[in-house]
Amino acid sequence: MTAFSFDRKLRFADCDPSGIAYFPAYLNMLNGVVEDFWEAIGFPWPGLITLRKIGTPTVHLTCDFSRPSMFGDLLTFKLRIGRVGGSSLHLAHVVSGADGLRWRARQILAATSLVDHHAIPWPDDVRAVLVAHLNVDEEIEAAPS
């Protein structure tokens, strides 16, 4: 049962003209965190995508924003696996700054074949690692599927 943590600095390009984080930039940062997560568990995207022809697209995403982040803030992205389905992966994200919670997200990824673009079951080796890092908590269990 593991939570993953990744720090990201809010850059100028991530902000609107007022210096506040622009939400599409947040989603791009979140995608980078998910990519880092796959590498941390031993399945970097170049290997999954190029060699094994497995995609992990987001099929559902909800976000709740608590307070703004400003240019230069250091943000900590915490990611937990809430559920491993046949071809789905439920992730919970909590993003905080020095003064506490900034936003949360719930995300569902799907394993897909990049040959025919259909859902596929998680390969046994990938599933075993995902299940080993499974961390179910009340927030994730209460999240809609």
C-alpha cells in the first residue's frame, strides 16, 4: 500500500496573466505526474506505448479546486491507487502547497490496445504491481465509478 508523491513548481507558463494557475495547465501537470507514476512502478510509458502497444488513456476525471496557486508556488502531488479493475485503474490525487490543500482529482484510466484501440485486461505483470500498491481509503471508495 503506497502513496506516491511528486513535487512540481508552478511556472510562468502554467499561469494566467494575473499569476494564478490556469486549470488546463494543472491538468497537463497531472498528466506528467501520472507519467512519473508509471515510471516509478517500473512501467515507463516509452516501454508500454512503443514496445508493448498498451495505452492508458483517461476515461473519467473529476476535479475540485479549493484555493488558487500562484506563480512560483511549490506544489506536492500525492497519488494513490484506489481500485484496480479488469481494464481500469482508479486514482486519487491530492495537490497541496505550503498553506494546505489546493485541489483534488479522481481519475480513471483504462488499459487499451494501441493496435485496435479497444480496452484490454491489464497484463499479469502490470496488474501484480498495481495491486501491490493498492491503497483503498474512504474518499476513493466513495468516489463515483
